[in-house]
Amino acid sequence: MSRRLTIAGLACAAALAGSALAAAGEGAAPPPRVAIVDVEKVLTDYKKSGDIYKDIEKELEPLANAIKQKAKYIREEQQRIASDPRADKIELLRRKQKIEMDMAELDKEEKEFGDRRAELEVKALEDVWDDLVAAVAKYAKDNGLDLVIKQQVSTSKTRSSTTVRMRIAAQTVIYAAAQLDITEAILKQMNTDYERGRTAPPRGPAPKG
């Protein structure tokens, strides 16, 4: 008889525990909604990125051409000096000194060119990144997402221990179901907003009250 009571008591306790767990589960917060974005794809396929880099090339083109012309002149002058060993020694020395000065100026201009390009490219990346963050925030708010994670997918075919380590370090997400990837939706939204803003007529002066 006591054994039957013991079994009945255990069954009752298990039922109560199950009811308590079910009640706790019913009141628990739902799991967060998560999505991923392939940042590299957005940076590559965002139309604004292409336009910005075209503008950079256009701005730097005059300086790049000037540097090419100066480098060409230096090479040609060096060849002329080397092919004319019977020239007056004083004149030859003067020309060599001039070439050395031109080469020093060329080095300075090349450095300034590289610094300016780096400055413009950094600004471009920051600009595009700000657009991406704003687009993701808007999409997440509109679609009830709680967390969006950067998915960096490298397409580089270069293989070495260094490049592999870099790819591993950049791979924020190891696995994600396909339905979590919102890259195309974000990219479409960004390109649509960019095209709309680029074709919008300029705003006139605000009407006076």
C-alpha cells in the first residue's frame, strides 16, 4: 500500500513540475530575431560606391597625368645623358643635378598623390558604411529584427597561411540558414534610395511665412 502511495506521489509531483515548466515557458520572452548581411557584397554592388570611386579617379587624373609626364621626361633625359658621353662636363654635371632635383620633386608628388588617394578612399568607405548602417537599422525596425550580424564572405583565391588566417578572423558568422540573409533586400533598398536621391530635383528656397 505504501509503495502505491509513493508511486502516486511521484507521478503527482512530476505532473506539477511539468505544469510549472509549461507555465514558465508560456511567460518567457520570445527568442530574438536575427539576420545577417554580406558587407563585402554591399560595398561592391552599392551604386554609390562605383560613382564615388569614379569621382575620385576624375579628381586625381590631372595630378596622375602630371606625374606620368614628369617621370617620362626624367627617363628620357637620363637616356639622353647616357647616350652623349662627349658632352661638356660642366653642362653634363648641371643636367645630372637637375635630374636629381626633378627626381626628388617626383618622389614628393607621388607621396602627396598617394596620401590624397588614401584620404579620399577612407572618406568614401566611411560614407558607404554610414549608408549601410542606416539602411540596416531601418530594415530591422520595419521588419521586427533584434540583431543583424556582419557576414564577411571573402572571394579571394590567394592561399597562404596569412590569407587563410585573415579570412578566418573576418568570418563573423560560421553558419546561418539561408533565410537569415537579408543582403539583397538591404542592397535593393540602398540602391533605390540612392537613385531616388540622385534624380530628385534640387530644392528651392524655403517659402517665406
